[in-house]
Amino acid sequence: MNRPAERPRRTTFLPYGRQWIDERDIEAVSAVLRGDYLTTGPLVPEFEGKLAEKVGARYAVAFANGTAALHAACHAAGIGEGDEVITTPLTFVASANCILYQGGTPVFADIDEQTYNLDPRAVESLITDRTKAIIPVDFAGQPANLTKIHELANQYGLIVIEDAAHALGATYKSLKIGSVSHMTMFSLHPVKHITAGEGGVITTDNEVYYRKLLDFRNHGIVRDPSYLEHATPGKWYYEMQTLGFNYRLTDIAAALAISQLDKLDDFVGRRRAIAQTYNQAFRDLDILDTPYQEGSGESSWHLYVIRLNLQRLNVGRDEIFDRLIRENIGVNLHYIPVYLHPYYERLGYPPGLCRKAEQLYETILTLPLYPAMTDEDVEDVIHTVRQVLSECMKTTVAG
Ligand SMILES: *Cc1c(COP(=O)(O)O)cnc(C)c1O
């Protein structure tokens, strides 16, 4: 135990996720700075059109960030006080916070132990006559069980708002993610598949949702004469019809988003290749589980989450985590079950609510995965994970 500290294999810290920015991105943004529009101008609708086309949706509406986009989707879905919305606990807090923003009640359904996505049976058991919507999350980039979730939605008259922050570029049964659910959210945060610094999008085929999303993004203000409530006194006239927010995306950000969207296929391809390399490299280890792929879609691999077999280790997950960080491998943890956060605790959500999610949370680690990783970076992760785990293996005593 008193072994002198060895130098880490890596001298620089490798984060778990990071953006890819090239000269074309920089030129695209610079061109906006030299032009007329900084906030929403022509590039926002251009980006929306390109993204909608890319994912096979009729409409896309861009927002200041993915959380604002989820908030707007909950508004468009008509979620309000007394409404229950079922979601997963194994997600970023924004997937549930958006329900609270609208005065609704998040209801957490447990996950499937293999895919870590919402278990449709758990969802069904929680549907009541107050349930209004389901917010499935495509965890790590693997689509949720959307067939079953949409069957439930049809049967019980629910709206599906898919949180696809992890799943831009993923497919489900030959459909593109973004064209499957009533509304789908993508995030443009720097660790996600493409970035605008900050940004978010909702895609939908529904024109009513589309109009509501547009109004909500801009204070609830309507200008289109065919949708005004009062008679138009003049061309300057606009009216505020609902209580919206300023959730607009800037043209600066949209320029970056357009330039990044051109590279999406390459980004996803590189993510898939790295995931394949990890799968191969860890295949022979029974001390960890690589991410199970259910097969009805193709993940776009936002995250590579391994599950440790703690029975075979002489230390806990947190020790493995610390050792990897000391070796400059930027592991992370996705996620703390949402309802275990103090705010949700105070709302009355008890520990033990979703046992599978809580058990999983004790055993998982996220390894670095992003297109800008070099092959050498990938090898560093593989080598270091294998080394740290072998150092922490229980020695089985014969007899
Ligand atoms: C990133 C993320 C969001 C929120 O996106 P922002 O753009 O950061 O607001 C929501 N849900 C999930 C699952 C995410 O990973």
C-alpha cells in the first residue's frame, strides 16, 4: 500500500467530453460578427430548416439551451398544475425540472436493468387519470423503447416529449431520432454531438405545437396577422397572448450550429468507432459490463457507461473513480438519480423509489468519449482502466 506514487501514463487530463471546433466553425461565427444580426436573424431559421431536414421532422424550433427547449415543450403540451408527467430518474435534472417549471408533478418510473432506459412496464404501472405526458430519455444515445412508450401514449392519450439530448444522429427501427415522438429535444451544449456554445431544439410534425413553441420562445408575443386576437390597428402591432420567456438563440450561436451540423455524420461515426474499440478492449473482462445494445436502433454514443462488478473488486466504485482521475482519465458519473437531489428530497420523493436506478448508480462510471479523442487517447483510457481494475481485483483464495 505504501508503493511510491508512480507517474500517470498521461501527463494531461483527458476530459469525459469536449467540443470539436475547426477553422470553418470559427469563420462562420466571425462572419456573423461582421454582419447585421447578432441575436435571432436569418441564421436561426436556416439552422432550424437544416436540422429538421436532417432528422426527418416537419418543424424545428431553436432555443437558448436544451433546458429552455424542454420547458417550451412542456408548455406546448399543455402541462400545468395537477398534471403528472412520467420520466426516468437516470437523467440530467433538466428532464424533470421542466415539469416543475410548468407546475406539473414529475413521476419517476424505474429503468430497465440492461439498457438503463425507462422500463415501459414501470411506466404503465404509474399511469393515472392525471398523467398527461411521458418524457423518455435516450440514455447515452441509445433510443428508449419508443415502440412500447408510444403504444402506451396512444392507449392512454398521452404526449411523448422525447429527451434526445444524448441521441442526435441515432436511429430507431430505421427512423431517425427527432421524427418519432410528438416532440423531441436536442441540446447544443459543448459535450453533446454538435454545439452552439449553448442551444437547444425541439422538433415536431405538429403545427399547433410548432406555433406554441415559437411564441413561448419570444415572450408569448405573436406578430403574424392571421393569428392575432385583436383587430390590427397598424403594421407596428403585435400582441402578447401567453406568458412566454426570452429563450431565443442568437445568430452567432446558429452560425456555429449550422457549421457543426455539417460534421454530424463524421462526429457520430467517430463516436461509434471509439465505442467499438472500447467494446473489443473490455470484452474479456468479467469485472465490468460494457453498454448493452438492445438492437432496435443504432446509438449515437453520447456516453460510454461501464458497470463495475463490485463483487469481484476489493474497493468500491468511488475508489476506482478517484484512481482513474489521478491517472488523468476524466471519468464521470451519469447520473445521480434525480429524486435523490436535496431539492427533490424536500418535495417528498423518498429514497428507494426506483431501486434499479439506485443500484445502478452505485456501480457505474462514464469513460471519455468524443470525436476529438485521438487513437492514443483511446488507448490511454483502455490501458489505464484495465490496469486500475486489475490492481483492485479480489484475489480468490483457493479452498
Ligand atoms: C444536456 C442535457 C439536457 C439539457 O441541455 P442544456 O442544453 O444543457 O440545457 C437535458 N437532458 C439531458 C439528458 C441532457 O444530457
